[in-house]
Amino acid sequence: MAPIISPTERDTLQGLLNNAQQIIITAHQNPDGDAVGSTTALQQVLRRLGKEATIVMPNDFPDFLRWIPGANEIVRCNKQADEAAALLAKADLVFCLDYNAPHRTGDEMGTALTTSEAKMVMVDHHLDPADFCAVTVSHPEMCSTCEVLLHLMNAMGWSEGLTHDEATSLYVGMMTDTGAFTYASSRPEVYECISQLLRCHIDKDKIYRNVFWTGTEGRYRIMGYLLYVKMELLHRHHASLITLTNQEYRQFKLKNGDTEGFVNIPLEIDGINLSVFLREDTEVKGKIRVSTRSVDDIPCNEMCAEFFNGGGHKNAAGGSLMCTLEEAADIARKAIAKYGK
Ligand code: 5GP
Ligand code: MN
């Protein structure tokens, strides 16, 4: 494996850390398992190294991640706006985890980051990292930011004394970003990392159940409804399109994170290689959130950049549109006609 960080960057990072007084750790909007896992892991590691750090996220994370050690301390801009703004304003070192550009944290936090005087450190695995950090540790070949972080910790000497809770957080990100090791996880290093985490006595089977087997009734009711009533299969293009309205969201009494992972399900159908999931944003009126998944060489990230103001990884990407759900579905059909095969 190529070195995770050059010797010069290693010294720069250690220097930044030694001098920092007010550290915050941030992640992208609509934080997922990798975002919560990597930020909570880093917070615990920094504490172990004698540094205090606060995690600030743009908005809520799904309920099935609440049990993660340290998750209950996360400051959310949408809920604790004043506290988050004050933390961002006085920070002198900001860790940017699981995102490659300030705008991925949303308008409010994105602006705060862009205008901040703080030094930034990126730890991420998305393609095309923007140039806004003093140290950029970006490895798109890796399965998750948690994997990047563990290699970084090893290189920095921070994983000596890796704790059970740190290892648990890191495992969550690796597990969720790979669909429990069903995609983006064929590199041997992934399993070397897992071995390292298992040596800290994490209970990987329990972590799986905590994340994947704690769904609400509404999640399974609407899963049935979406697959039976709403899923549109565009067989000619080997693709699937599912839409979800806010009215349906309320009707099924859904909670944050209840539709997580639905976009993956149509890929289980023989002959379907591309899946698009559109949902009305529950907070911003007129905004449609787009999630896409594909297999093999269908580039979801290019499709999202071209049609949905977004990007991401080759087989898992997203974006958003400002229009009605019907208009978004029409755009999605055009995108599918171009990219589906
Ligand atoms: P999800 O479908 O789980 O929301 O997102 C899948 C992946 O797509 C994320 O890991 C992220 O890399 C990428 N992604 C989602 N939304 C956006 C977006 O608006 N812009 C960019 N550049 N990438 C996105
Ligand atoms: Mn990630």
C-alpha cells in the first residue's frame, strides 16, 4: 500500500495538533454511518492524546446510529444553531471527515468553513478533493473514511492503545459504507483493518444488529409499499426508479433514517444494474434528494454530476434538484436512458 501520508504532511499534521486550542471535527450533511463512525472515533482518539475536540454536524444523523459511543455529544447546526456557530467561529483547527469540499456540509456550515481562519485537515475517500485544507489525506480507493482514518492513526502512532469504543466506531463506518462488505470491499487491506479492530474485542455481530436490525415498523411497512406500488422498472435500461413524497413519509410515520439503504434494494433484482431513489426533502420545500446506486462500470457519479447537481463514488452517488417530484422523475428517466445498460 502507498503511504497514507508523506513524512512532511505527517509533521505538519502533528504540528497543527500540538498547537491547536479549539478543535472541531465536522462531517457532511445528512451524516451516515461513516460520518458518525469516523468523527466519534477521532474525537475519542484526540481525547486519549490529551486534546479536547467537539463534533459539529450540519444536521441530524439517523436514529440507528445513536448507540455509537460519543454520538450523543454531537452538536447539530439545525438543532443547536448558536452553539454550532460559536464553535465554528472560535475553532483554530477543523477536521473535515468524509467530505471533499465545504459545500458538502450545506449552505450554512459551508459558508462558515469557507470564511474561517482555522487550519483544516481533510480525511476522506471521495474523488476530487477540493484544495482548502492545510493537510489533505484523501484516498478514494479506500472503502470508507473510517478505513482512511485507521491507516492514518497507524501512521501517526495514534493507534497504540486503540480502545474498544474507538474500534467500534471505526468498524461502523467500514461496515455501513460497504453494505456490510458486499461492495467496495475487495482490497485485502480492508480485512487487515477489520483484524486490527477485532483485536480490540469489538463485537462485530452485535454492531451489525445495532445498525441493521433496529428498524422501525414504519420502515418495513413503507419498504413493502414502495417495492409493491411505487417501484418503476425500466427493463430496457436495466434500471429502477422509486419516488417518495412527504405525504407518504408522514402517512407511514417515518423517522429520520427510515429509508436508509432502500436505493440498494432494486439491484437485488436480476437484470437491474442501476437504481435511482428520489424523495422530497422533509426540511427544504421544493428540494428533491437524489440517491443512486449501480453495479460494475455504470458511473453513478458522472450521472449525478450531469443530471442531479451532485457526485460521489462510481457505484454510489447522490445530488439534489429544486423542482417537483414529477419533474425530478422525468429528469431521472432521461438520466437512466443515457446511463442505464
Ligand atoms: P447517498 O445516496 O447515500 O445519500 O449518497 C451516496 C454517496 O453519494 C455519498 O457517499 C456521497 O459520496 C455522494 N453524494 C450524495 N449527495 C451528494 C451531493 O449532493 N454532491 C456530491 N458531490 N456527492 C454526493
Ligand atoms: Mn464515506
